[in-house]
Amino acid sequence: MSDRTASDPTGAQPVLEIHGAALRRDGRELWAGLDLTVEPGELIAVLGPSGSGKTTLLRAILGLEDLSEGTVSVSGKPVRRSGNRSIGYLPQTRPLPRDTALRGRDLVALGVNGHRFGVPLSRRRDRERVDALVSAVGADSFADRPVGVLSGGEQQRLRVGQALADDPQLLLCDEPLTSLDLANQQGVVKLIDSHRRTGAAVLLVTHDINPVLGKVDRILYIANGRFTLGKPKDVLTSPVLTDLYGAPVFVLRAGDRLVVVGAPDAEASHHHHHDHEGHA
């Protein structure tokens, strides 16, 4: 497990502060009373079944959706709809079509100059930043190829580069490992963890905790209109998840993987009964 704790001994300002947050949609309360403080260098995994409000939580931090109650601030400033350059966002995505008219480095460049109005200028500083990001995510060998012909793992590396363009203090990741094989999952996790080690905070939504389990400081597990927050060893237990779901749930260890058995979910396709811990 990561050796970081929930408190930062340096006394640095929290990167993310959420107080009294509640989320209601279509007359249903997804969760309420959420207080979350995320310190520099901390990685929080967000788990829970489909429809539990995980992605909406990320969008509320981005200022794209309103919470039903509560406040959200990043680096001491309230979030706003106009965006925050100190937040990097790696959204849930599908592979780009083969005929996408972009090179790999152009995808990264959107994070560097895509926020500007009009046609982005060819600035040497921008090109140098793109080159540095391409190298940082290990994409030098394929950055000049059409992005549509790249593998899912290669595309995801480029998206990580795009999300890190402004060297964000907070990185939000929504299912960043979906559809990637084990090697590419490990590569993307390494990139995210490397940025966290610079002092940034990471909030990562995932349906499978196993690829990131050794990097996670705390887990926010949302289910059945409730949530629990704590260290992995305290949250990922049969009694805690049974209480959270209000139904028998068993956490088993199979080799170096955790398996959750019996957790209800809105989508049977997630196969909770055999090889996933946590749920999308």
C-alpha cells in the first residue's frame, strides 16, 4: 500500500475540499453529507455501482454540474463553470475512429492550446511543451502517426499527456483503464502515479480496484444511497460492504487480486461475481 496518510505533515493547503455535498437526481438521493478533503500527493479511488453518482461527482468538481447541496473548492477557491486550469481531466472515452484527422501529438496539443479561441498559433513554447508531454508519457515512437490507427493503450497514453498539459494540481480520472490489457493498464497507472508523486492529488473512478490497489491512499465507496470513506484495508472488507449494500457481500482474495461476490449492480455486464472489485 502507499505510505501516505490522509493528512499532510507539511501543512500544505488541501488540493480538494468538499463539504456537506449531496446529489439528487430524478427525485432520488444518490448520496448526502459527503465531506472529503484531499491532500497534495494523495490518490483517492472512487468505487460503486452504475448510477451511484461517481462521474457526476467528478463533473461537479469540474464545475460542469451542480451538486444538490454542499460546496466544492480546489486549492482554496470555489469551483466555477468557466473552468480551472489547475484541474486535469481524463474522461471516460472509447477508441477514436480510424479516420480521425489528428496525429497523436495533435491530441496532446489540444491540452496545451485547445483552450484558446480561434486557430491555435504555432508557438515554439507550445511545441516544446507538446514534445515534453509526448516524451513524458512514452509516446515518442507513435506521436506522429494518425491517432485512429493507434492501439487503445497508445491513445490513452496520449490522453494522459493531454490531461497533464497544465501540470494540474488535481487530476480527475474517470475509468482510465477501461478496455486496456494488463500491460497498458500498468503503464497508464504508472503515468498517473508519477504525476501524483510531484505533489498533485488524484481522484480516480474505477470499476476494478486491482490495477491501482498498491497506489491508493483512501477509497470512497458509494452504494445504495450511502458511502464509506477510508483506507483500503478498512473499506474493502465483507462486513463494511455488506453494511453499505444492505445485502450479503463477500470480499475474497484470489492470489494478488481482490474479488467482490454478491454486490448488487444496475448492470449485470460488470460480472461482479468473478473478477472485479468495485463497480462502474
